[in-house]
Amino acid sequence: MLRRGSELVKGDREVLLDLDYVGEAPTTDSYGSLQNGCFIPPRYFSATAAADDVDNDNPIHLNWNTKINEPVPQPGNYFRDGRTKIDFVLVWEVRSRRKRRGKGKSEVPTEEEEVVPIEEKSRSERRKAQLAQWREKFVQNLESAGLLMEKEETASEKRTIHFLKLSAPWDVMVGCAEELCLRAPLQAQPHLDLNTSAQVLSRLCIPNVMRESVPNRPLDYYTCAFRKSKMSRFLGCDDHENYFTNTQRHRVVYEILSRTVYGKKKRAEVGVDRLINEGAYTAAFPLHEGHFELPRDEISPDKLNQRQVLYHYWARWCKWYKYQPLDHIREYFGEKIALYFAWLGFYTAWLLPAAVVGTLVFVSGVMSMGTNTPAQEICTSGASYLMCPLCNTCKAWNMSEICTMAKLGYLFDHPGTVLFSVFMSFWAVTFLEYWKRKVSTLAHHWDCMDFHEEEERPRPEFAAMAPTMEENPVTGIKEPYFPEKTRLSRMFTGSMVIIMMLSVVMIFLVTVVMCRGIISVMMFHTGSPVLRTEAGTIANISSSIVNLGLILLMGRVYTALAEQLTKWEMHRTQTQYDNAFIFKVFIFQFVNFYSSPFYVAFFKGRFVGYPTNYGTLFGMRNEDCGPGGCLIELAEQLFIIMVGKQLINNIQEFIIPKIKAWRQKRTLAKVLGSKKSRKRQRWEEDYQLVECEGLFEEYLEMVLQFGFITIFVAAFPLAPLFALLNNWVEIRLDSHKFVCEYRRPVAERAQNIGVWFNILEALSHLSVIANAFLIAFTSEFLPRLLYQYKFDNDLNGYVNFSLSYAPLNYTKYSMCRYKAYRDNNGNYTLFYWELLAVRLGFIIAFEHMVFFVLRAIDWIVPDVPESLELKMKRERYLAKQALAENQEALLVSGKRRATAASASAGASSPVVNTHMPGTVT
């Protein structure tokens, strides 16, 4: 039965003031939109609206569908009518207030008992009332915008979870589609094979085991910008149910949610994101397309939903060698996420030749180890070369003791590694050039070629904290404003904090260096021949492990600090915020991860000095390279830091989402109940999933890996192989997270991978310079080459030539040797200066050659393939054809106006038509 309006409003007003009210359990026919024949519960309405209704004493007429007339729901994400699609879900929680009263106590509280709780809870009650009022106005404005809505509740003794299901009807979709410039299909076209490897294997008539037929592949169309007035020209315009894809519907509804006002517009109280930050809603997300598990009964692959297709053909571990279904990923998650997986797959595919070449270089080093003349001389030298002590308290030692390390050092420092570093320099720049071609093809294929981010709204945090309001010069609307001078001062202060944190990293680096020196001295003083011989290796490995722990710890600390600094800087838009945050974190992580390898590669052993004139740091002698040279130590560090980081990250990516999901399910289990007690709805299942954390951490991990395999590849030829193995695992972990463990993110459009491409380009250019210096100053390649040119082509006597005698005034071990090109007085020899000239010449020649080839590749290889240009011309032609009727009408109207003007003026001369042919309105 219906209550009188005054009674209804009175009850609703009490419920509003008592926000912990639970009331009776909701029935399935009590919630929904007015358009859908149901109603929004009275608890939505504010106290002000309720008071107005009380004063006017107007009856409230309500309609709802009874269970008798309710249609049978269709399988899928629909309202209870079985026809209206669910495009978005808003969720908020209300804690229930149920007091247990003791026996014999009066249920009517005294005045003192009433005053204390009211004073204690007045602030929280006002806050809850404010949030409820915001929700009420927000929902009213959503309804005014044309959205359909239906409400569900799941209650327990302690709290109630409210789900508001939203749907965009056809008229709203059509209006927003034109406003957002969505693409409309003009003509179907055959699917293009975008995999270059598939094309090559097909031409060579080689079976392609990586290809797999994935069902329900989205159709490919020639498209143009959507026009409501040209609906009849677009394919499928009569099918209102399926004309717009689910991701397009999500994007339209999210756009409406983002610009809907819930409070005072002058305070920028706009958008669902800020409501979530304020606590009015706990979540807002589109729904997954059903369960990802395959049904127990065998069904046709064409009947699988999109989520099941992605899980079965992409996210499972057994699909590691198959092509990624990029069209399906884009159809389900949007272009931004699809471009990440496209880039990751493209990068992984390009790692394959680099891994093969690097492995061959390493194997060739193993096979040619026996032909290394300097290592043979060291092993057969016996007591011929008495080496000076490595520390002030150490004893002299024979060079033959490092025979094993001299042989192993050849694996990472032979002519093959030099050629491989040249190869990787070309590989890096070529990879980026061909990625530009790939991404342009994908952008056109996914209708993002002409996509430009529209004028962004202010971030919710910016809108909430901005001190003033000023007019936007683009839109003319008053928006929150933060003074640019204050922002620049804050950015300057933030840069000082960054410099301070980088100084902390350098302090840790010095600490690790000193720790390594202490461990080496301890190993020498043990007296064990084995420990004394391997002292440098043991110290390097142990210090690298400690360094890895410090790197991961400092990375966590600084990421949190960078996030707070970026928020404090008050960037207006999300893009500006993301770019500033990415820049801060990458700069720090670059120094954090690469400082130790840079030290070993370019500084260790450069400032040792010579007997009687050793360089010191804090009273300790400066480090010298180990017995096998600095490259083997660099290879050890790269292996521990790079591979160790990858293992730890993969374990975290595998375990942490599962822990978060378990905690979320455990928290909501008491409210939602168990699966055995009742069948959960799709919105309840998705609410238990983990919120999508974005792509920042994924991109950062891959970009740091790209730096490892390009900057220091001369010292570690196996780096691309380990990166390839890691990326195969990474694709499976990321795909499983997005399909199975994350809530479905809102589909976002993107044209490329954004600022990350600029970082990759900077790293590729830096790798050319780093490899040139690594070969010139760290490797023994050029000294051996110059010795072969001047003295002996077989390197006979090279070891003796590269060792100098201690100065005459060094009395402790008068005839000991040390590695340098100096005379008996400690001065550099002529060979040193000749070698320095050769090194500098090599750096200049190497850099100029690589950068010249880079520019040649950039000029020869166009960013847009010729076949794609042809498609774009075809698409523009079809778009003009679709608007041809509009052009004809414009020309006819122009002629009529010209004729009328001529008749009225009485002129006999022809009238010039001011409308240019081909003009489109």
C-alpha cells in the first residue's frame, strides 16, 4: 500500500538523519529508475527536500513493477527487466547502528545520556548527512542527464552495501557519441594481419605455431566521426541494442559521471572521482562480462563471453607462445591497456633476436676461452709476476693465483662482446623506429589516429584544495585555480628534496663500496688460499645482494615520497600530474638502480694510484678492479640486480593481488554471504575484486629493464635472454591480473604509450654513449688491439707489457708489479697517451657511426607504412561520400540564395557563389 505523502516524508527524514538505519530487507521490486517503472528509495532525498515536502504536504506517487509482471531476466549484465544493459555501478557502504540493551535497563535514555552521544557524534553525523546530501543531488543530476538507474542492497547486522546500477539509453548515447567524437562504421573491411612474423613465415611456407584462431574477433571497419544527422549512413544503425560497444557505453557513462555536479559548482564539487575521494562512494566501476571460468558443459567457442575468450586464449600459462589477441583486448579493456600489451609483446618479440645473438656471443666466448693468450700466460707464469699488496696490511701475491678468474673474465671481455654492444646499439634505435610504425598502424586500426585529448577537467584533489576560482581561458568557465608562482616555488622545493634523496642514494653507494673493501680485507686475512684468491668475487657478490635490498627499500620509500610531493605541487590536470610523477620516480629509480653499475663500469679502478701514492677515501685505499677485470664484476652486479629484481617483482605480482583479493573477500564475506548460501550477482562479485592500479608500475619495470639490456650490454651478453624469459612470464601475470583479479577499468583512448616513449628514446641514445665509453675505457679490447698493431699480433708478452714496476722508493716489496702503463717513477708512458688518443677516437667514431645510421633509418623507414597511407585515403574518401548529401544541400541552398539576391538587385551579371565546393557543415 501507498502511504500519505506527509507520513512518507516524515519517515524518510528520520532515516536521513539516522544514516545507520537499516530498515526492512529490500525486495527485488522496490528499486529502480522512474523511467524504468521503479523508484529510487526515499532515503536518497535530503533533509531539505523532505522539509519542503512536509510544508507543502504534497503526496508522492510511486510506481513499481510487481513480480507477476516482471520479465524473465536474460543472462548477462542487465537490469531486472532483462533488457536494460548495466553500464556502470556505484557502490557505497553504510554502517548499521544496533544497540544491545541490558536486561532491566530502561529503553528511554535520560537527558544526560542523550547529551553525551549527541556531542560526541555530532561531527560524524554532520559529515554523513553532507555525504548523503551530495549523493542525493548527484543522483538527481544523473537522472536529469538521462541515465537510467536501479538500486540493490545487501545488508548484514553491521553494515549495508548499496549498489546503484546505471544505464545510458539510446538518446543519451547518440548525443554523447557526437560530443565525444566516437567513430562510426562506414564499410566493413577484411582483417589485416598485423604480425610481421606471421607474414614472413607465410611467405617462407613455414608452419606458424604461434597463430591461433580466436573466436568472436571484432570486425574491422572504415570509420568516420559520428554524426547524429547521418545515422542512416552508418552500418548497423537500426540495431540500437548492439550499435555501441560495451567499452563505448562505459566511456560515455563515465564521461557523464565525471562532469555531473553534486554540490556547488563554484567550489568545483563535480564528478564521481571527487565523490570517491570524499568518501561518498567507495567504488565506481563497469562490470565484467560474466565469469572468466569456462563452463563445465562443452559449448561452442563462439558462445563464450568476452572475458572467457580472453582467459582461455590469452591469460592462461599454456598460451605463452601464442600471439596476443590485441583486438579482443582493445574491445574489452580499451586502447590504453591494449597499447601497453601491444608494446610489451612487440618488445618481447624484438628481444628474441637480441637474446639469440647474445647467447651465441657468450657460447663463442666459452669455446674460444682456450685460445686466450694473456690468460695462458697468467696461468703458466708461476712466481714470475709478484704483485704488490692490495691493501696496506696485505701481503704480496703471485699473479698465477688468479688463473681461473682470468679465464672467466674472457667470457665478458672478448671481441665478440664488443661486436654485440655495437649490435645492441643499432638494435635499440631500430626497435624504437619500427615501434613507431607499429603504433601508427594500431592507432589507425583502432580509430585513434586523430585522437587528441580534449580539454581536461581539474583533478578532484586539485579542485578540493585550490584556494581560488578563476576563468579558464579555453572554456570560459570558472575553475579552481592555483597560483603559478606558488606552484613553481613548490616544484623548486620538491627538486631540492629529490636532490637530497639522490644524495642519500650516493651515500648508500659509498657505504656499499666501503663494505666491499672491508669484506675483501677480511677474506685476505683469513689465510685461506681459496678465500684470498676469491676475495674480490665474494665481496662483490655479497655487496651486490646488500645493494639490491637497499635499492628495493629506497624505491618504495621514494615512490611514496614522490607521490606526496607531486600532490603538494598542485598540478591541475591528471596528465600534468602523471607526467610530473613519472619524471620524479624515473629520475630517482634511474640513479637508484644504475648508480652502482655506473660506478663499476666507469669509475672503479680509475683512481687507485700507484705504490707510494695510492688514492684513498675516508682513509681506505680506493678500489681496484678484480683479477678478471671490471667487466666481470659488472656482469655479476647486473645479474644480481637485474635478475634479482625481476624475480622479486614477479613473486610480488603473483602473490600480492591474491592477498588483496583474499582480504577484500574476507571483509565482504559477512555482508555478501557465501557462495553456497546464495548465488551472488555480478556487481557483488566484481566489488570483491581488487581495484585496478593502472599501468605505471608495469611500464616502469619494463623501462628499467630496457636500460639494463642496452646501457651495460657489453658486460653481460646474456641480459637480453633473461629479459626475454622474464617478459614471457610478465605478459601472463599481467593478463591474468586484468582478466581475473582486477575490477574492470574504464576503457581509455590513447594514441601511443605517451611519455614512456620519450624515456625509451633517451635511454637508447644514452646506451650508445655508455657502450662507447665502456668499450673504450673499461674493456681490454682497445689496449690489446693497439698492442697487436704495434708489437705482436698473437698478444705474446702482453701481460708483462701491461704491468709496471713499483717505484724505486717503494721499499716494502721493491720489485712488485701493478697493472698500469707507468715508468719506474710513476709517470705515464708514451703507450698510455697513444692508447688515450685511440680511445677518444673510437668514442667519436662509434657515436657518429651509430647516430648516422639512426638518422638514415629514420629517413628510410617512414613512421606511417605505405599500405596504411592507402587505407587512410580510402577512409577519407568514404567519409566524404557519407557527407555528400550534406554537400549537395549546401550547394543548392547557396545557388538559391544567389538567385534571390540577383533578382532583388535587378542585376544581369552572374552572381558569385561564396560557398566553396566540398564544404561540410
